[in-house]
Amino acid sequence: MIRHIVFFTAKPGESVEAICEGLNLLATIPHSQHFEVSRNSKVDQISNEVDVVVYAEFKDAEALAQYKAHPTYAEATRRVRPLRELRLSADFEAQ
């Protein structure tokens, strides 16, 4: 299984809710086994810069590649990119 985690920060003055709405489009892509978009609870004592977290699970690297190649992925990117300042992504294999 591949776990896919992406962190977003909103540009100053941009709506975190609009970012979440754009990212929730990704939930309609059929290749993930689990998908969620959440606002960061910002309770860490050291770092709270992240506004939104995407967490998804995929059967394998091929399913993740199909997800990223889906037209809805491009549409979500088109909507969210102008609103976000930072995007950090990590993919790792889990048992």
C-alpha cells in the first residue's frame, strides 16, 4: 500500500475553506482506497504553519499514478494552486 500525504498552506488573504473545497474534488477519483481532506488542528507546540492536509491510501504505485493522471486531479490543481503558498508531498510504502 502507498500512503500519500500532502500539506498545504494558504496564501495570505486566501480562504482555507476554498482550498478544502478544491481538494475535495479529488475524493471523486476512483483509484484511492481511502481519501480525506482535513484542516490542520494546529495544536503542535512548535509548528502550526500547515493549514490543510490531504491523506490518501492507494493499492500500489500504479494506482497512485492513475490518480494523478485523472482529469479531476488537473482540475483540482487548477483551482487550488492560485490559493496556496506551500505544498509539501510525501508518498511511502506501508505494510
